[in-house]
Amino acid sequence: MALNFFDQFMSPIHLGIPLMALALTLPWVLFPAPSGRWLNNRFVTLQAWFFNRFTQQLLLPLNLGGHKWAALLTSLMVFLITINMLGLLPYTFTPTTQLSLNLAFAVPLWLATIIIGMYNQPTIALGHLLPEGTPVPLIPMLIIIETISLLIRPLALAVRLTANLTAGHLLIQLIATAAIVLLPMMPTVAILTATVLFLLTLLEVAVAMIQAYVFVLLLSLYLQENV
């Protein structure tokens, strides 16, 4: 039977029912809810500390108008990290390897920042399309270039997240397959390959967290330009 390495990125279906909704809902069940006790357990305390530190870091470059987005951006960050990390477990599916899902996250949030900028400060928002001091002959060309760069922002957000996770999953599967095939023939090489696989898995854990942070950080920078 021919092995297709891209089968792992197909949306899972069971009895004709797409399981994408289940894959998106399950991560929220894993987070513990704060209790009514005076002292929480260590996991809840660590979770609250992480939320607090991340929110402070995220809101550092934003003015007071952008602080209204703190809950949304923090929730999105935690959600993306959880989905990416769960996707590294065996026999699981990573929804963020689907470009359509990442576009569904990126386009509405990017569009919301544009609408806020056009509503609150239309002159400044439109001023980003034309840098100050531009020579007159270059004005039409620069407006077109800046408009295109503005419109491809959500696509760049979605493609960056999709490509990094997809490439990592493919590398893990390729190296794991190589280690299994080499084990009967060359055990020493297979052990070295398994060591590389372990290191690559650690790297993918870091990539899963970093890419979620970059996604939310870029959204916060787009928001900063329009508030």
C-alpha cells in the first residue's frame, strides 16, 4: 500500500460527520476553571500567571483604545497554542494545518482593525498608504503597492501559520518512517535517526508556541496602527 504523507492533513470524518468542530471544541475542556477557594492549585495558579504576563507583554505597545482587545487576543493565543500542541500527539489532527481555518481567524480580525481605523481616524488610516515625502511621479505606484501589501496581510498570517505547522509535521513523519525502515537493516543509523526525531519534536513544540504568539503579535501590531 502506497503511503501518502499528506493524508494526515485531511479533515477527519467519522460516519460521514466532520470532526473539525470536535477538534476545535475539545481544547477548551482541558483548561481548569478557577474554584471558589482561597488558594487554587498549582496548575490554575500557573495558568493565571501565564495569562497575566502574556497580556502585559501584548498590551505594552498598545494605547488605551487597544486594551479592549486584551481578552480576545489572549483567548486566541491560548487557543492556538493548545491546538498546535495537541496536534503533536499521535493519532490526532491539527486544525491549524488547514489554510481555510487560519483564514477564518485572520480575515475577520484583520478586517476589524481596518474598520476601527477608518471609523476612528480615517485620515491617519489612509495616510499609511502614502509615505510622507514621496515624489509626485511615484505616488500612484506607491499607493497601489501599499494597498496590495495591506490586502495580503491576512493571507500572510494564515499562510505563515499553515506552512510552518505543515512543514514540521511532514518532517516528523518522514524521519519517523526512515527510522522504522532503517531499524532492521542498520540499527545504529536508526538510533541516530530516532535521536534526530526527538530533537525535531522538541523544536516543533517550540514552533507550535512561537507561531501562535507571532500570529497574535502581528494582529496586535495591525491594531496599533488603527487605534
